[in-house]
Amino acid sequence: MEIKDRYEWKVNTPLRMSNSFGTIRKEDNVEVECILRFRNEDRGSFELYDLKTGGDDWYAEGGLWFKNGRLRDYDGVFSLPSFIEDKLKELGYNTEEEL
């Protein structure tokens, strides 16, 4: 599959915000705009925000690093949202952790 520079899609998903004390906020069925960008074969980024408030309630972004088609690292969030990981898999990237 040919990789484009940018992908956009919407999902409805539960979201949770946590810190070292535990969950401080959660909401079910949030409509989220997702954006996945690729700078080159080794670097990309993601962004997501809730559509209801335009990102005032829920917003996240981060970097993605790849090597030979495998996701090697990411930042910006504690764990990569499953819908971002699913899109990467759909595009042919390996997102499994190396042991």
C-alpha cells in the first residue's frame, strides 16, 4: 500500500485521563477527529481532538518513530490509542513490541 502524507478519520471512543493518583476524568462515546501524518519513512506524528469542543475537552498529539516498517517509539501520551495503532497496522506498519 502506498503511504500518503496525511490521513484523517473520525472515531467514537471512550477516553480516560489519568495521573499518578489514578483516573481523574473519563467519558464514554467521545467523537474524535484523528490525524496521522508522515514526514518520511522514519518519522510521523498523530493528533486527536474531540469534535464537540474542538479539542478544549480532549486533545492529544505526539511523535511516531519507525525503522524498517516497525513502530519503534512514540511520545505525547502514556499509551498509544488503539485507533491510532489500528490505522498504522492497516497501513502495513508493525506495531508489536520487540522482546
